Amino acid sequence: MKKRILSLLLALVMVLTILPTVALAEDASLAGFCGGDANTEKFETITGKTWVYGNLTTFSTDIYKNVSWRLDENGTDTYTLTGSGKMADYLARGVRPWDSYASKITKLIVEDGVSSVGSRTCYNFKGLTDISLADTVTDIGEFSFSGCSALVSVDLSNVTSIRANALRDDRALSDIRLSRDLKVIDYQAFRDSGADNSSISIPASVTEIGFGAFEGAKFTNVLNLPNVKK
């Protein structure tokens, strides 16, 4: 009997020892840093592999503390970026610290002070329906909103740089607001995007449209591009 009681007590001690560690790990996974400004304090270096011109290539990216991210308490629904300056580019989605929550997030909030949404930030967020960008956001990274199949509306009215593949494969997209100061729509930026019979208004400020920017897109309106040189 004594041995049994002793075993139970030992098991209880082990459980109590493990539980705080698990809780801390879960809390830690819901917030962190994702900055890209090298003039601020460095947080960590991430490594991984990505495809470059058909070759699987190793990369290394430094993460800084100028921009932070957080999820709501249960790790679903709302994903928020806060801080100042540019966000880091994630060259593979698997290295994003929030990657395990990608299928659960429905809303992105980028708060005032953040100037860019980094590459692959919301790549393949199938449930994302709501994007709120502060006026300070002027740059959208490669594949940042690509594969967001439930996304219908996006306001980019302060964004002056839309990088390659930024809104690719967004097949429900029908309401897009672009900046009057937008200059370049990079290659494959809207490839295979747009709902049936949707339209897009390209501002007269655009001077360059990248290769395949609208390949396979469903936009049906006639585009007036008076200042496009390339």
C-alpha cells in the first residue's frame, strides 16, 4: 500500500513539474518578433531552404525586434503585427513562427508604424477574409497574400510597391483598391486571381507591369494604361 501511495505521489510531482513548462511553451508560441530593420536589436537568425530558379537553396535570415507579432488567446482568428519599420521576409513558409496556425487565422491587422508586410506573411491562409493595413504600410512582399482563397476585398490604397506573386491565386478577390502613387506591379502579382466578372482599376501612376502579372486572372475590364513604359 505504501509503495502504491509513493508511486501516486511521484506521478503527481512529475505532472506538476511538466504543466508549467507546457503552458509557457504555448504562451510563447502566440507572440514574438518578426522585424527586418538591421539598425535595431537582433532577436534571432532563422535558416531554411527555398527554391531559387529551380534549385533548392539554403538561406539565412536575421530577425530583429522592431516589429512584433501576436495571435489572440487561443491562437486563432486574429493575427496582429505591431511596431515600426519594415517586417522581415520569410523565404519559406515553414520557418514562420505562426505557420502552425495558418489554417485558423481569419483576420490580419497591421498596426500604425509598420511599413511593410514581409514575404509569405499570409501565404496560403485559406481562411483569411479580413485584412486591415495601417496607412504606414507601403510595401507588400512576395507571396505575402498569395493563396488566400477566401479573400474577397483588400485595400492597398497606401501601398506603393507590390512585389512578385503578392496576390497570386486569390480566386475570390473582387474588390481591390490600389494607391494613386503605385509605380510597379511586379511579375505574377495577380496571376490566377480574381472572381468571375471582377474588375481592377490600375492607377495612371503605374509605369511598369511585370511578366505574367495578370496571367490566368479573371478580371474582365479594359485597362487604361497611359503611362506604362514596360
